[in-house]
Amino acid sequence: MQEALACEPPDAELGASRAGAPTNKAEALARHGRNRDRVDRVIRSGLAQDVDPAAGANSRVNLLRNTCQWIEEGEADLFVLTPTHDAHLRPNIPVDKNAYFDTRLTYDQDGADYDETLNAAGQATNDVGLEAKFSQVAGSMSPDGRTMMLIDPISHSEGALVSFFVHEVQHDADQHNAGQPWKVSQPAADPAAQHRAPTWAYNNYQSEFRAYWMMNPEGSGADSFGSSTDTAVTNISITALRPGPDGKFGTADDISSTVSTAFTNRRQQDIFDHMFTPRTDNIYLDTAGAWTQSYAYLPHFYALDPAFKNMVDTYTQPASGNLINSPRIQALSAALPTSSFLSEVQALDDLDRLYLQDRSQSQPFWDQASRSLGIIPLTMLENMIDAPTAVGPMPNTVEVVSGDTLSAIADRYLSDMARWQEIYKLNKSIIGADPNALSVGMELVLPPL
């Protein structure tokens, strides 16, 4: 009975205002301004930074710079959404969600608004420009990679926003969808499969695996996953059920499969565990063909399709044509079938070139190049990218932008506001006696992640 009520709350709850929502429209509009300011500051900061090519993907500064360029150059349209004050008066907004505005304007456009007009029944029924979301959701990227939404940014730390930026843009940068060049193919059917995983399941898992792996540099303070060099894994059993010929669960003809995970490193295991929530009934796909929870396809196909399980078990490190979210690599990939690829190669920076030189990470790009180019242009491409790059280790530095404080910088780049004291200690000769006396354009050295 409790589960039914949770899914179908009584209508009377429509009148309960949402926790933490603004109390009136003026407050909601002011909150939207603060949300935009926070996102704008993070993006301006990312765009202002110099990268350390030698650090590659293991640098929050590098990843944020590229990610902000991705947004700035229009590879994805970014929308900042703010809760309305009147979700409890909107009959079309589920009681367990908030109403957020304004889906009609990107984060850098003015004029966000919503209609608060009430009808005779005291309801707000014009939901144009609104999106219903759970309050704990940080944001999303549309399947086509065109629309990125940030939900109420001031309710999240700057460090969390940076992680979200990197994670969601990676879903776009990895070009894993149907018709895109780095999509993996469904392998041959395994005779033992009781429900064969479709192509999208392979690509969805690998894309999530990459995005989680990259969202915080491995070993950094914000990183919640284990080490990729730690082989002390803990394997578990996973069971999934399918209905038998009668189409019902709980009968004698149910199909059940139990398998054991076979991980290689702790980071791989931890990302899988983050995506996997076990159910006591072991039902991840219901009789109506609906998934019963987020990532439910993962345990379902893992237990029922040996080919899918083998892919998950052997996908121990991320590989993509563009793990570093570079808009320049994206442009080069798009130009590969044409002669214009030569100018796009010349536009690569040292971070891009060093990344592409490492085939263990970037092999999907080279597979695309081999399919797209003849022997002579492919050799030209390889020679241009593989040319020696005179780049050595560089100090991990950031440039101060308007509105910055040491605690904001520590949050944004170290995911820990309290580490502002370490930044101040390293840069006291530049900042001076007052840690609040920052000037736009100051270049500050960061402590190790």
C-alpha cells in the first residue's frame, strides 16, 4: 500500500508547496539571476585558463577549459532552470517534482519568465517554458547532445557543477549514438543469451562508464571511485528474471539467470556499483516492457546475455575519440571525410595532439580516420598529429575572474572550499596580506588535486 501511495499520491497533496521553492515570483526571478551568475562565473573561469598538455585528462583545469569551450562554441545549448514559486498550484506537475523555468532561453539570454495566472479554481495551468524535474536532479543532456540543462545551480557547489559539466559534455563528445562515428556495434549473438542486449545498451553503458570515469580526475579529492591500478576487487552475484511463456512473473515457468561479476580493477567495479541498484524481486524489465529503475538494463542484460556481460567485464579503461571534451577534435572528426580536415588538424592545440597521440585512449578516432581516408591522407594525418610536441610538466595554475574568491576557486577546481588556505599559502607573495584582495587576471598556483 505504501508503494502504491508513493506512485499515486492523493490529489489533496497538490496544495502542498514544494520544500525549498521560492515563496513568490519576484523571489523566483531573483533566484534565476543568481543561478545565471554562478554558471556564467564558472564558464568565464574555465575559458580564461591555460591548459597543461602534459597532464592530459587527469587535470580538472584542462577538462573544464575544454568543456566551457564546447558550450561557448555552440556544440550544445545550455539552459539554466530555476524552480517556480507555484508548482503546488500546477495540476500538470507531479507532486514529487518541482516546476522549473525557462526552457525557452539559453543561460546567456535575458528575459526568463513564466505565467503565474490562476484560473477560477486557483490553479496555474499555463506551463509553457516549464520543465518538471525531481529536486535532487542536477541536470541532463538530451540524447542528441544538443540540449544541456542545469537545474537550480545555486543549490549545488561549484565543484559539483564542474563535475556535472564534464560528465554531460562527455556524453556528447564521445559520439556514441546511432549514426555517429564512434558508436560500437552489437556483437554476434551468444547462443546462451536468454535476452539479447541491443546495440543501444552497449553504447549507453560505455558512455556512462566514460562520463563517470572522467567527471573527476582519478585520485582527486572529489573522486569517489577507486583506483584503476587497484586489483583488489569484490565480485558479486547478480540475478535477473524474465517471464516465461505465460507472460507473468511468479509462476513456475519464470526464466532466471544468476551470474558473478568479473571485474579487473576497483574503479571499474565502483562505477558499475554506482549504476547498479539490486532489487529483491530481481525484476528489471516488467511485463509491459518498461525498465523498473534507472540503469535497470545493466543488471538485466548482464545476467541474461553473456555477450553483454563479457563487454562489461572487459571494458576496464575508458576509450574514446575525445575523452577530453575538445571542440577542436570534434571539428576534426566531422571534417575527416573531406579535404578540410587539414585545416582542422592545424587548429588542434598541444593538449589535443598529445591526447590523440595516445592510441590507447583515442583509438576510436583513428578507427574513424582509417575508414574515412585513403592511405596518403591518412599518413599525412598521422604525421601531423604524431609530430613531436615540446611540452613538459607545467604548474597547475588558474586565472582569477570577476567575482572570484579563494573559497570559490578551491570549490571549483579542488572540490573543497576549505582548501582556500592552501591556495593562499602558495600564492601569498602575489595576493598579499589580505586573502580577500584578489584582482582579475591574477594567475594563482593550485595545490595538487
